[in-house]
Amino acid sequence: MKIPKRLSPEEMEFLTQEYGVEFAQVYRAGSGKNGGGGYYELYSGVHNRVNIPLGEDVRLISHTHPCGTARPSPDDQLLMQLLEQSGSPQRKSQIVPVGKTPVYFDKNSLK
């Protein structure tokens, strides 16, 4: 679903605690300079997985880990590889683990 603004890590964590599922927010780049003029979308999944679209206009801003794991899963790293292959310029994203400090990761490891 489209959302009016980028959510903070605290807002993302709240949603996961409230509903018990993983959430992801993406930015859909617009036609302006550096993707300006785009919009944010929020996706909900299940307890340990959320599906997001792939494409050159997709930027994975962050996603939650309901169990509090502060490390990227192999699927998280694969997603970053697939985004790169689809033409997205994005190279890192943020994990918001419930109860812990958010961390950045890329297709290889934590940043």
C-alpha cells in the first residue's frame, strides 16, 4: 500500500510488534533527478518473511525482523543481489530488529 512518508525505524518496529509480522518499506523512484518524484510503499508479510517487488525503480528502505535477529538472512542478501541485477542503483538497506538497534547490510554482509 502507498504511504505518505518514509517511516522511521521506531514506526516500523511498532507495526511489527502490533501485528506480529514482518514489514518492508520501499521507495518507488520517480522520473525526476536521482529518482525524485517517487513514492513510498509498505508491504506486510508473515512472521519471518515479506515479499517485495523487483525493478529498477525499487529501493528497499528497510524491513523488520520480528524475532529480533540483527543479521541479514541469506534471503535478505539475495534480495539485494536481485535488486542490483534488475537495475536498481541501491546497494544497502536497513534491518529493523525488534528490541535491538537497526543495522545496515548489503548483498555481502553487515555494513
